[in-house]
Amino acid sequence: MNIRANILLRVYLSFGLIVLLAVAVLIRLCDVQFVEGHKWRAMADSLSTKYINVEAARGNIYSNDGSLLATSVPEYELRMDMFAGGISDNKIFYSKVDSLGMKLSQFFGDKTPKEYSRMLRTARADSVRYLLIKRKVNYQELKTLRTFPLYNIGKYSGGLMAIQQNKRIKPFQFLAARTIGYKNENVSNGVGLEGAYGDYINGESGKRLVQRIAGGVWMPVNDEAEIAPKEGADIISTIDINMQDLAQSALEKQLILSDADHGTVILMEVNTGEIRAIANYTQVAPGEYKETFNYAIAGNQDPGSTFKVASYMALLEDEKVDTNTMVNTGSYHVPGKTIVDSHGSIGVVTVKKAFEESSNAAIAELVSTRYKDNQAQFTDHLYEWNLNKKLELQIPGEAQPVVKNPKNKSWNKNLTLPQMAYGYEMQLTPLKMLSFYNAIANNGKYISPIFVKEIRRLGNPVEQFKARVINPQICSEKTMKKMHAMLEGVITEGTGKLMGSPFYRVAGKTGTAQVADGNKGYKAKKSYQASFAGYFPADKPKYSIIVCINGPKHGYYGATVAGPVFKEIADRIYASDLEMYSNVADVRLVGNTKSPEAKAGQSKAVKKVYNALGIKTLYAAKSDYFNSVDTSNGIVYEEYSSVKGMMPNVVGMGLKDALYLLGNAGLKTRINGSGKVMAQSIPQGTKIGKGLLVQLALR
């Protein structure tokens, strides 16, 4: 073969291979385009766009009286697409960018107009499609921003993108904060009601389409979610916001006064088991307290003398003693320990008196000697009353109670029983003890406390809750009557006299317990828990309360440290609850029987006070406002009707009622003095016009 033929053969071969390769590539392209096209297009879409979850607005939490305890408000992160459809034209963008910069500067005040303008221009030059403008913008601010230059071109075409986020707020801030709780990304299990009812509150997430742009940033394709999120359900709690405020204020004041380490107070409605108030404070700095831990449901420790109610109830129920049984006080010796009364001996007294004076020696001797041959008989009562079990609360975090029995390895046949008798060698939470006292107030019906009474969605009830009955009758009616009398005796004759009131009856028990210091036990530096548990009014109980204050530096007895908190709460609640006034015994006045002086004012409000105080009225006015005249026969209502355009008579009224009438008449007022109105500068019946000034003299 000559050289020419050899070269041509090689050229043809190479050309054939190229043609063959081209055909193979063409066939593969057709296969990718038409056979596998759907697969690759879907993959391309998944790489450039995707759906992300849009968090739903969480449901609200309300108090028992309808006050809003927790809610979600929208908060926005503002971004800007520098090449959105409406501003893609350079002429439009650059003609208004300086005006936008000036508006943003005036509105936010964090940058100068030049700085904003420079930022926007630079982002435009760099082809930024997702520029951050501002975080944490509320809805009202967003509405204003949409009116700014460029942004007012259109909701989507102006370039402004508002990424909604939901911010959880508590309108009452620190009130019931620990009970309301919280839930965030850093906490796997939420705290309080927020965590316990997350399945209801959280709602259902929506879906939003986002697109990946330069820099790996995912930008929303639309301003609104493709699948709208569904708001969560609302929680109706048992908390009363006024009672909660009162409880927190009373507890904090006493903690500061005592310079205590921490404390808790719980207010519970007797019949329903609904928790009306719960406060927990921990000292974070001298004189400063915050809610950092829920001692009420998680603070397990020796209850001390408040536990004696259970010991005496067991003795009475087994008929091992009666209230008039005589017993020694002062000290009681057991192998390895002498149990003494902190106040010293009061001699040989009745069981009732020993309870009223909170004798440790007396109850230790009674329980130790009466149950000596059958120690399990005593602990069986505690187990029958479920003191060893959790209350199965609606919120997480409840501590496991620790109540021993003779089968436990740590049981000491000589020491454990007398120690348990006055509240040691066991671990119970304040709420556990309160629930037991509440059962006594409830004539033996032992119920578990509740924090949530209803769940609503769009205003309609979804689920309702009532207290679980733990034990329908914890003891016989005979024993219960004796316990009622003994608890009232603590207030009238014993250690709880400071908690008494001339207006209503109180029943309860003081408690003082030495707190163990970890592994060091009770021999380390002494620290105490002062407590008081009780209920009121004793003849018809409506509320039960427990107060526990740990580590007080100024005194440590339950009556003087915890008692003032109980008394302040009980007094204030009683004063504001007219339903309790029916429990007051009739009072006969001797000597000064003159009816109390009354200000003129709104008839409905004043009549309510008069009726509650038992003051008779001679004549009830038909009008909303009246003048009252005090006579020896009762209170006379002098009726008058205000006439439009004429000066009303406000003499004798309190300032609030006077300002209401004068304000409705369109008058301006100038006030001198304090008290009730004694004189008005414009006489009654004078023609008046809006804006006229009237001077009031108060005394």
C-alpha cells in the first residue's frame, strides 16, 4: 500500500470515529431530553427551589378572669430584592433610591440618609437579590414602610420582602411567668403550660416556596405562604391575675424582709381544685428575687410540722387517742436521739392542746408508742392517702414524693417512726401538702389540683378539665370534725394567733423544719423552712393556701415568717369577695350607732356596699347618680336628673364621680384639695357650654 492510500485510510477511519461519536452523543442527548427529561427537570427544580415550613401563630393563654397571659404577635424581618420586577429599570430605581434612604433613616434612626442610600446603591451594583434592611419590625411599622418610595410600587414588584416570624409575649410580664412557662428552639421539652399543651398551642405549620440564589441563600418566591399555617388553640387557665399579683407581691415583700433564700406560695380553690395563684421566688442578689425554679411542684423536702395533721388524723382514725387524751410535752427520748420542743415544755396537756402548740415531743411519743407493735399501720394510712404518689399534674416537672415504710432498707425501727410523726425522713412538695390540707377543708374529698380548665379553638370549647378525685373520703366524718376543730384551735389558741381575723375564721397549721444540707445532713450550718398551710373561711372554706419560705435570716418560725404572707393574701381576698360576707356573724353595735358618712355617687356601687354592711335605705333613687343624706333613721337617697346643657350638682361626690359627670358635660375642671366635693364654682342649673372651666373645692 502506497503512502497516499495509507493516509486516506487513516483519515476515513478518524472521520468515521468522529461521526460515530457524534451520533452516540446525539442519541444520548435525545435520551436525556425526551426519555429521562422529566427526572432531570424535577431534580433541577429541587436544587433551585424547595418548600420550607412556616411557623403557625401559637394559641393564646388566658387567665380565669379572661386576662391575656401569653400571646403571639407577628414580627418581620425585612429584605429587599434589588432587581424586582417593578424596579428593574435603572431610571426608576435611581430616581427614588435617595428618597427611600431618607425615609428609612427618619423611620429607624440607626443610619444617616447617605448611609442608607449608599447601602442600597452598592447592593444594586452587586446584583444583591436578598438584602437585609431591618429585623424585628412589627405589623404597624410594616404598613408604614409599604408607603415609602420604591416599596409603594407594588406588594411584590417594589422589592420589599417581609419574612414573618412569631414573637411570644406576656402582657403581664413576670406574673405567673413560671407557670405559663416557655418553649423555644433550645429547649426540647417546654416548661409550664407552654410545654405541657404544646400539641394544642403550636397549631399547624404552613409551607412557603423558596429559591436558592447566589451565595447559597434561600429567598422566598412569594411574599405569602403557599399553604397558610393554622393558628393554635387557646388555653384557659385557672390563674386569677389579681390574686396572682397579690400572691407575688406578698411573697416578695416577706422574702426581702426575711432575707430568705427562696420561697413559694400557692392559692387553691377548695371545691374545684383550681389553682388561682402560684408564685416561686429565688434570691438572685441581695434584696432581688426572680422566678427561676418552680419550688411549688418540684421542691421536694421535709415538710416539718405542717405534716402533723396527717399524724394526728391517723391516730384519731385508728382511735388510738382522742382530742382530750393527755400527753407529755417538752422532750421525748428514743435510742440515739432526744426529740425536744423548741418552745420548751408546757407540761402534760391534751392532744388538742399539744397540736395547737405544735409539740414535737408529744406527737413523736404518741405515734411511736401507739404504733410500736405495728409500725406499718401508720405508714399504711399515708399510702392510702396517696402521699407517696405524684398528683399527676397538668404541667411537667412534678417531683416524686418519698414516704418510707418498714420494708425500706433505710427504715430504723426506733427512730424513723417518731421522726416521720413531725414531718422528717420524707420528701413532699408544697403543692402535695396543700392538696392534703385542701382535702380537709373539702370535708375529706381529696382532689388533684388543676391549672387548665378549658381548651378553645376559634372561641369554641375543644376540651374541658375537672379535678381528678384521688380519694373521695380520706377519713371518717367523726375524725374530720375533730381535725377541723384542732386546725381552728391553732389560730384561736395556739401558734397561729397572728393569722386570726375578727371578720372571718381561719384554720391552719404552722410549720418549722430544719433543712438538710445535701450529704452533710442536719449537722451542717443550720437552715430552716418556715411554712404555714391553711384555709378560710373555716366555717365554709373557699380557698386553701400554703406558704413556704426557705433560709430566712431574720427569724424562722412559721407563724412570724410565713404567716404574714398568708394573712395578707387572705385578708385582701376576703375584702374583695362579697360572697364570703354571708359567713360573718351578725354584729350588734353598742353606743355609737350612727350610720357611716357616704359620698354622693353612683347608686349601683354604693347600694352594693350598703347592702353588704346591712345599712337600710329610706329611698332608692331611680337615676344612676344621687345625693345621700345621713339621718338617724338610715340613708336617704335624694334623686336628681342631670339636664343636657345645664350644670350638674356634684357637691358631696368623690372626685372620680364628679369628673365623670363634668367630663360628659364637656367641661374642663380645676381641682383644689382632696376628699369629696364641697363646692363648685358654677351653680347647679346654670347654662353651660363645651370647654367651660369649673373649679371644684375638695375637703
